[in-house]
Amino acid sequence: MKATLKSDKENNMSYESAIGYLFNLQKFGIKFGLSKTENLLKAFGNPHSGQNYIHIAGTNGKGSVATFMASILQKAGYRVGTYVSPHLIRFTERFKINGEEISRERAVELIDELQNTFNAEEPPTFFEAVTAMAILYFAREKTDIAIMEVGMGGRLDATNVITPLVTGITNISMEHQEYLGNRLSHIAREKAGIIKKGVDVVTAVTQPRIIDQLRAVAEEKGAPFRRVGRDVKYRSTPSGLHFFGQSRNMKGLQLGLKGFHQARNAALALGMMERIETKGFPHSTEHIRNGLKKADWPGRMQVIRENPTILLDGAHNAAAVKALARTIQWDFSYEKMILVIGIMADKDIGALLRAIVPISDRVLYTRPVYSRAADPSVLMEKAHTLSIPGDVVPSLSEALKRAEALATPKDLIVVCGSLFTVGEALTCFDPIRYKPDGFK
């Protein structure tokens, strides 16, 4: 598959063909292990060797921590790559340098090169191929540092081929039990797998037993271990975030990302930034202030319209939805709340609904255009004991229109349940800025 890019139409077709080829690798499912990613990179001369990385694992907040750190580093003048998953609207969102998505043309070129190294009898999984693509892209673009978000788990995640300057673990709760284990300690073991010999690790984990588990792994590997709440502290106040670190104390920090839980994510990011500074990445207090304030992460506590207020959040597990509900109750004023919710069928639907439906005045159960999405009738059936009036609206676009028709200027419309739901909603509200490429 050689990419010959001659016209806009041919460019689109080449892009669609290339990305379609990658997504076709999903048929091979999820396979944990590092050997295929290492072999892919070996074919390109191990581009990850000698590069500077930040590695982030955890259940929730990985993208927020990455966003805060990238924004600060950019304000300090560094060329910063970020690799996150899944994407919200477009595949190219997964790979950014200083906030700019990879171009379609460059994506096609890299996929073409990678495909030529695949073993046809035993090809890589989608995530293995995409991770190799990110590493190759950042190395060739000579980023000063690249922030890599773990896809799932950590120990055998494709991103774990890197050796970072600092490791971050946001929090740990029950998720992906079919892959990571049915006990929190099993999931923690997988997350702890990104801790490397001698590499600083900072965590925002709160459960004492899990903290001890992570600390034991760090001690075994000689990795300096720090945690939010002990080694770096913070306080969220009406005037902003107060941070008390090992090298800096700062008050009144303003965060560009909404939500009470972002204070802890920001504290973790700042704790990691302190370690990065000792590794040759100096930055000022002003860089920190501006970086935190300008941090932007679409689809996460995003207010896209006013009168009525329309809030979009990609919360897709119980912990994240509880954080959303708490933020709504603390930070928003409204007469009534209309909830538009679409959830993936493989999630703990009951737990998600119990976390958000009771604070709603009306619920519209819907689904995005995605094969894994749960039937809205199933959502409504599971929520019937919560005794909140609701309706099934099979089309998300129609559900959004219905919500706006029901709302008065003083009401709040909340769209949540899945990143796929929020991504499609963004396209409905602003099809120019959030133009999708059709690949999920």
C-alpha cells in the first residue's frame, strides 16, 4: 500500500484506506505482551532509545494529567508530543505535538511504512501498531519530550517498551476485569508494571493497601516513590488550587479543566513536573500558572453552550460518573437537569446509572452510532428502580434536540456515559470544528 497523494480526493481515499487497514487489526483483539511492539520498533532502529518520555497509567485522569503537563512544558518552550487513547472525534487526535494533530498525509506515510514490516501470519494488534506509530512519529519529529498514556493496565501494555524520566499512576479502581483481574490488588499489580528501575514514580492513589503495594514494587526496583497527599500536598479553595510541593509552594492556581477532581490531577501533574525539572527540563512558576490555566481537553467537563447550559463529559465508569455528579452539584446552578446518556454494553451499566440518574429531573436514554453501544431500552429498564422520569430516544442527535426542546434557559443539559457518546454529540453541536473521520 504505497501512498501517492495527488489530490484532495485521493488524499481522503488514501487516508481512509490506511486508517481502515489499521482498524481492521482490531479483529485480532487485545493481546498483552511487549514482543511485537519491540519487534516493530527494532525494524526502525529502535527509535525510542535515547528519547525522553513521561509515562502515565491509572483508571481515570490519565488524559487530564497529560494535558496539564503538556501545557506547562509547552509554555516553557519545549516541543512536546502526546499520545492518548481512545480518540474523541478523529484518529489523528491520538498523536499531537504542541497541541497539533498529526496530518492525514503523515499518518498515511507512517502506516504504510509500518505495514511493510508486519508479519502477515502474525500481525500486531491495533494498539501495538498505533503505539509503534506514535513512538516513530515523535522520534522523527525530534520532540524534546513525549507523554505516553497507557492503553490498558500497564505491565504488558504496548507503551511499556519505553523507559521514561518519570512515571505517574493516577488512581486505581475496578476496570477491565476480564483482562486485568477481578480484585483491586490484581489491577494494581498490572498498573505497577510500568514502574522502572531507578525511575521516579508519583501517584495519586488513595487506598492505603494499594499504596503499600505500589511502594513495595518501587522499593524492589529502586524507584524513588512519592505520593500526592504526603510528599506533595494540595488544597482546593474558591480562590484556586494551593499546591505545596518539595521544591515549590504556589497559591491561587487556576485550572483550565473543570471538575473538583481536577485539583488532584493537577497536583499529581505538578508532583511529576518537580521530578522532570531535576532531569533537565527547567520551568518557571509562571509557566506553571499559564500552563494550568490554558489546559484544554475537549469532551471532559466541557460546557459547549449556554442558556441552557450544555455540559459534555466522557465519564464512562462509575468512579468518573460519581466525580461528574459531584461537580454538577457543587459547581453548577440550574432549575432542572436533563440527562442525555449513552453507555457501552460492556460497562457496569447499573453502577453508572446509579451515580448520575438520581440527581436528574429527566433522562433521555440513547446511544451513539457504534456497535458496542448498549440498547437504550436496556438502559431505561436498568434505571427503572431509580424513579426518575425518562424516555428512550434511539438516535443521539434526536435525543439532543429533544433535550433542548425540553429545557428552559436556566436549565442544565448533561451528556455523558461514554467518550463515543460525547464525541458524536460534539459533532452534532459543531460539525465544522469537530468533524469526524468515521473511524472508531
